[in-house]
Amino acid sequence: MARWQRYLFFGALWCVVAGYCALAILRSQRLRSRMRVEQLEIVIADSTAHGSLIGSEQVVQALAKQRISTLGEPIDSVDLVGIEQLIARNGFVERVDASVDDRGRLCIAIAQREPVLRLRLDSRDGYVTREGYLFATPPRSSRYVPVVTGSYRLPVPRDYTGSVAAWVEHALWLRDTTILGLERLKYPFMAAQRHHLLKVRRERYRRLDRHPLHWLGFETDEEYALRKEAFDRQQADSVRKYRYLARRSGEEVDRLSARQESLRREQKKLQKNYEDFVKLLTFVEQLETTDFWSEEVVQIIATTASSGALNIALVPRSGPFTIQFGRLEEVEEKFRKLDRFYERGLPHVGWERFREVDVRYSDRVVCR
């Protein structure tokens, strides 16, 4: 077969294949345009025995409330992006994927976040994940995790949803930017203060000379005395004026410096507050490593002492007492003392005898 014949043969073959593919795609599109959604399947990942944050019924109700049509609709007209955006508005949803297959089945796959504790602080009711992601408690949700109450205040606004670390980092960056901006604002006032103080110095060293020909009688002593008196008044007025202007410039510098110091104190307070938040998350993770204490502790009471330190108390599932845990320091040693107390003390003295168990003291457990 000649070369031109081979080229003609393969060219015709490729044209036939391309035409077949085009016809297949057109036929598939025609069939798909006539198909309708016959089944709605909602798959929620991470639904465990500890409860779920969202259910299939809630998803169906949300779609109906927003008037997003599903069952009976042509599969090409289903708003998949709208469905994903609607469900993703909830902070407890980590990922959502909506798709329709050629059999008319609409599948909505939802991956929910995994909280490790529940916060009920400062009129807030929300969950926190292991990574420090904060979101509001969904309605009619059930998740069996420790509940944190008390006077402790989170480092984020009350209605915030998202990563606590990201918010704190942005807030610190804003304060750093403001501090630098205030430093730039101080430059003209500092320059003006130096200028006015230099003027004061020059005025104080300025002297009045006598008339060059005073010895010929061009200026009498009385005339010089009058001129000297006027010069002294003018000099004193100038010194007072420049001192006043220098003081005003200095006051502006001090005001800006005070604002900078206030922002630095806010930064330190915010960083300390965030460190306490991280300690609280770490403490809950330590609870999860022990099967007994992860089930025994049902509530954590977090308070801030007058010194600024974070103190916690534990409310156990068994027994009417409260465990005063104190600062989140030497956590393992405190739990060892509690283990010994639970094993050797409570079985002999009784669970109903005490109202408070204190493990804040070294090498002993104090009961009241």
C-alpha cells in the first residue's frame, strides 16, 4: 500500500471514530435530558455511637425551605452548586459533595466535623474540634463530649465561627499593623517637638546689643533700658510660646505611645487567652487517652483567677462531688492521685460523703 493510501485510510478511520463518539455523546445527552431524579440519597460520614450533628431529615427540610427541587426534576436542571453552598453554610459541615448519576439518583455526601468538647460560656453554645475549629451547636444535635462552663472567656468574638488560631493570628497582625501606623504618626510630632525646643534654646541665648554709636549719644541709657524691657518681654513670650508648642507636641507623642502600650497589653492578654484555650484542648485530648476518665468527666468548669491563670474543676459522672483540679499543670500526676483515691479511698469511705475533692496540693488529696 502506498504511503498516500495509508494516510487516506487512517484519516478515514479517525473520522469514523470521531463521528461515532459524537453520536454517542449526543445520544447520551438526549437520554440524560429526558431522565429525572428518582431517588435522593444522603450519606453522612462520621456518624458514630456518640451521636451526630446533622441528620438526613434536616438536610431534606433545609432543601425544602430554600425551595430547591430534587425528586421528579430533570437531572440536568438540579442545582448541585446551590445544594452544596446551602449545606456548607453550617459550620459543623466540613465538606459536601452533590452529584447525579445516569440512573437518576441524587447523592449528597456530607462530612461533618468531629468535636472534642462543647462550650457553654458567655451565652455561647458551640462545639470545638481537635484542630481548634469553633462552630455553633446545630439545632437538635446530639454529641456526647465534655461540656465546658464557667467564667472563662474565649479569645474570639461571641458569634465567631471558624479557626480560633486563624482569628487570633489575624487579630495580632492587625494590632501590629496599628502599632506601626501609630509609630509613623509620632514622627511629625517628635520633629515638631525638637524644632520648638531648639527655638526655646535659641531664644534664651539671644541677647540685645546696644546701639553701635551709643557712645556718641545716638542712644541714651534710658532709651536702651526701654528697648531692653521690650526685648525681654518679647523674648519671654517667645520662650513661653515655643515651650507650649513643644509640650503640646510631646503630649501627642505620649498619647500615641500610650495607645501603643495599650495595644501591646491587648496582644499579651490575647496571646495568654489563646494559650489557655490550647491548654484546654490539650487537656481534653489527655482525657480521651484514658477510657475511664473520658467517660467519667461530664463537665469542665473553667474559671480565670485574679492572677490571670486558668483554673478548672471537674464534674464526674459518679458521685455528688466536684474535683478541684486547679491549673493545667502536672496533669498526669493529678490524675494518678485521683486514680489512687478512686481505687483505695472512695470504696472505703463512701461516694456520698464528700462534696469537694481537691488535688491541687502536692502528694495528697484534700476532701471536704
